[in-house]
Amino acid sequence: MEPDSSEEAAKRSTDEIVRATLAETRPGSIVLLHGMYPGRDRTRAAVEPIIDGLRERGYRFTTVSELLTLGPDD
């Protein structure tokens, strides 16, 4: 996914974050959200709907360490 500037990201609503993340995620994507920063309540609120939406689409979740051990057919 293309990174947003911090100013742009801070202005997005929770729904916009969810929609953009679901629309842009592809097999092999790594979704990185910076919800730990102050003022990122909308980002934190988007995490659960993003996970739910990706699971509904058949995605599974793993750690980066595990991802690095997977072959192309995993």
C-alpha cells in the first residue's frame, strides 16, 4: 500500500481507513498502521473492521518472521 503523509492520514475517518485498506490489500501485502501515535484514535478503531474484512475475503494473518519462511505456494 502506498504510504500517506502523516497530515493526510490524520484527516481520514475510520471508514475511509477501512475502505482504503480493504481496497488496496493484495495477496502478500503487509498492512502497517501507525495507531500508536497520539491523535490516531480513528486508526485504532479501524483495526478490528480491517481484520474482519480481510478474514471475510479469505486472508490469513501471520508474523513477518513466519512470512519470511514461507515458500511461493504457501
